[in-house]
Amino acid sequence: MSLSPESKPRAPHIVIVGGGIAGLAAAHRLEELSREREQPLRFTLLEASDRLGGVIETEQRDDFLFELGPDSFISEKPWALALCRRLGLEPELLGTNDAHRSTFVVHKGKLEPLPQGFMLLAPTQFGPLVRSRIFSWPGKLRMALDLVLPRAKEQNDESLGSFVRRRLGREALERIAQPLIGGIYTADPDQLSLAATMPRFLHMEREHRSVIYALWRAARRSPQTTRDTSGARWSLFVTLQTGMQRLVSTLTERLTSGTLRQQCPATSVRYQPAGSDETRWTVDCADGSNFHADGLVLATPAFAAAQLVHRFDHALSQHLSGIPYSSTATVNMAYRRDQIPHPLNGFGFVVPRVEQRSILAGTFSSVKYTGRAPSDHALLRTFVGGALQAELFERDDAEIRALVRSELHQLLGIEAEPLLTRIARYPQSMPQYRVGHLQLVDEIEKQAAEHPGLALAGNAYRGVGLADCVRSGEAAAEEVFAQRVAKPL
């Protein structure tokens, strides 16, 4: 006997707050689950700004492709790559240019190549280390002491700065670890949690005692991971031929069972305890509208989620507010190739804080990936701000442009005016994983679990990269689906 339209069960409604990559991945995963399980649902995705994608933003100007936010994702973490495959984007993926796989470090005002085989914190090859001008001889000998130093006493967490000083010495921290890690997390290494950001090195010490020995063994087992590479393992990064915005636009096009609302900032969330006849969740928006939902995904920065949940869970709100953020700006500048004296024979450079410069790092975008500039031109991208230079982010565009031009003149010899400049600002965009971060996230997740149908997603919790955000969004979707769709309401 078939049900009449009036008696058919209502399709569960899920509200997703936040239209960055985590929110979009959550929405897409909900649709996949609905099709796979043949269980209908509908969703509403609310985005405060006038565009989707969050910090992912690509612009095409005069045959230059500007990445204003992240320019790639790491393929070693499988979630973004797997999403691209499911979306049919794999043929459009683009790897880095194998001809120039080196990274430079600014040392005494010059760009020096990072020693071949240096893996973020420590060397795997001693010949390149011995020949490097980045380190003094006492610094090199201090690094080698890692081979004989004892393990630390068991502890829950320590700062990355403390770990590198203890194992490899001050120079290894100041000249390599700080700028390389700073390029990823824009953070102060003396506050950055080792367990939350680089747990691999923590496990290396516990299992092998020496970090250098552990890396050397890993390189022997998998020589392809370190051969001809340096720095943050650039060869593992991939992008899309037409830019990272392609991932956002494809995800958006595939979302057919829901509603996307832009310029609709959520202001508060109301929660109705189980057993009530009313819908479990209500999301209020700044324009006076509200949305009733059976499940809720908050894919916003932690501080925004804290404001939304404050009304029904003050303790959860306080813990979410405990995750601090830093702000960064990207500066794209286009030149004719003959205006740049430097050979640009690498993917870019990082800048140690001890160099006292006004930029965090620079990428030779048109060298790193093909199709970013005409063949007789070059596109450079620099980064300003972060936790250690927060005051520079507050400068106006003219000041930032002047600072970057001065740095490029001193480091690359560029005297010419750029043909094009594009400055993009991302305030409070990078969560700071301070010592104890994982314990804080454990508590946040425990408190959120007390409200069935609520899930948190984004870069604030267990990974800041694009692949981590995809994983976070999809996991949140699966959690809400299991609680509020797969089970009877």
C-alpha cells in the first residue's frame, strides 16, 4: 500500500553553516550518502559572505592566474585527491614542475638552497648539510648530536620550538624549522603544539630515539620520498590546471538536493532537547530569517562557532573561543621575465624570523606550476603577517605593496614596477594549534557529542590544510547523517 503525499515521511533537513571547503565537502558528502543509502534528505548551506569557497580564490588577469588563497593540496593526505577523483577532476590535476624542485632559505640577505634531503626539521643526508652555508660549523655539529642524545621523558605535548632546540639545536630551529613550519602554520614555534602539527617527529623520538636516524631509515625504505627534494616536500603538492577555484565551482555545481544561501550570516543557534515535538535545531540569521533543522554542521572558524552555540552551551562556547587565530595576506606580483635578475631556479623561498624581514615566504608561482604566466613573464607570490608579524597585516595596501617591492628588490634584484599586483587579506584565517591543542579539541568534541545532530568541521580542529578540511567536512556529514537521517526521527 503506497502512502499518500500527505502521509509520506518528511525528508530530514540538515543546515550547514559556512560555505568554505569544509562546508561544501560536508554538503557534497550528504548528497553522496543520500544516493548511496537511498534515503532522501535536503540541506541548506548558509554563507555569510557573497561567495563560496572561503580562502580558496582564483583570479585570471591578462593571461596570469592568481591564487589568492591556497595554491595546492598535499596528495599524501588522500581526502582532497579522492574528492577530486569522485568529482571527475583527476584529468585536470597538475603536479609541480620537476625541473626546479629546490627551496631557498634567506640567510644573511641572500637566497641559499635548502640542503638536499632536509625534511622539515632535520637532515637525511650529511654531505649537503656539511656543504651548506646556512649553518655554522658549531650549528652543524650540534645537529649531529641528535644521533646520541637520549629520549625525552614521556610527556603529553611540548612546543615545536622546544623539541627542535632539544634535539637539533638553536640554529636548526631559527634557520630552518621556524621558517618552514611558519610557512605552513604562520605560527610561533614556541607556542605551536608538536603533537597537533608534527606528531610524526614525536613518534620518531619515542621509537628510534634519534630523529635524524629515523628519517634516514625512512629515506632508505622509500628513497623516492626524499630523492631530489627539499623543504616541505614540494613534489607531493598538486593543484588544478585552471586554479583551485575549479574545485569550489565543481562542488557547487554538483549540489542539487539543497539550497545555497550567500550573504546570509547566521547569528545564533537554538537547540530543542530530545523528546520535544518541535524540530531539534533552529538557526537564526541576520536578515531575520530562520531555518529549522534535524541536524546541524558548523563549518565556521572556531570563534564564529563559539558565538553561535553560546545560547545553549556556554562551556562549549568557551572552549571554542580558546582556539586563537592569526591573519595573513597574499601578494601576487607579475613581471616580465627579463625584469628579474634571479634565475628563479626553485619553487620559492622561506624567510627566517631572525632575518628581520617584512615577508614570511615567497613562491615562484609560474615556476612551481605551468600555466600561471605567459612564457616570457613570471608570477611571484609573497606572504605577509602571521602570528609573529601581526602588525604588518594591519598596514594598508599601499604600505604592503611597498614593503614587498623592497624585499623583492633586496632578495631577487627586481627594480622594475610590477605589471600587475593583487593583494588579498584573510583576517583570522589560520588557527593556532598551541601546546595542549589536542586535549582542547578532545574536550570540544566530547561536549558537542552531548547534542545529537551537531557536528563541527573546519581547519580549527585536526588539520589546517585543504585535505584536512575536506576530511573534516565529510566526517561531520557522515556523523550527522548517521544520527539524523539513517535513524528514524
